[in-house]
Amino acid sequence: MEKTTKILVVDDDSGIGEMLKTLLEFYGYEVMVTEKPLMAEELIQKENIDIVLLDMLISGVDGTDVCAGIRRNHEITETPILMMSALHDAGPKCKDAGANDFIAKPFEVEELTEKIEEILASDKE
């Protein structure tokens, strides 16, 4: 039996988090949502997360700092991270912080699932 991909969505907008959860679950993913970026590392480890969707701007916390923290944590450093933001110049900053890829908000769900699958496929290579 094929393992279900576990996605952690880190976004302080609960509406966006829940919308992403609903959409991604429709595509067959198992999705957890947290509005607490400082919980991300613990959740990745505890829940065996396969990929993280991380918002760049989270109230009081810079998502690139969260991304860099995950990269410094030797137990989860390999966990793929897809960062997202509505800022026009955010892509390079997110990649510099260690994100595998970046998606600009607003995005189509098909574009999101394609990026997720691309990251997961390249992670297995």
C-alpha cells in the first residue's frame, strides 16, 4: 500500500490554512495546519512530515527564519520546504533561506500540487 504524503501547512491566516488543507486533502494528501511557526520543527519530527508549505510572512516571525531553523536541525534538515508569499521579490529570499522551491500567492491549486510533486520526486532521486 502506498504511503500517503504528509504535508504541514504553516500559515498564520487560518482561512488560508484550512482552505489549503481542504484542497490538498481532496488530492489525497494528509494535511496538518499550524498557525504557530515555532511549532513547525517539533511537528515535522513528531508527525513524520514529508513536505512543509511555509508562508514567508507569519505574524511576528519571518518564514525564512523558520526555514533556516529547519535546515539547521540535523534531524529534519532534509525535509522539503515549499515557501509561499504574495511579495513580488520573495522567491530568491526564500531559496537563500534553504527552501526547495517557492510559489507566489495567489496560486492555482494545480500549480501547487505540481510543485509539491516535483519537489517530492526530486527529493527521492
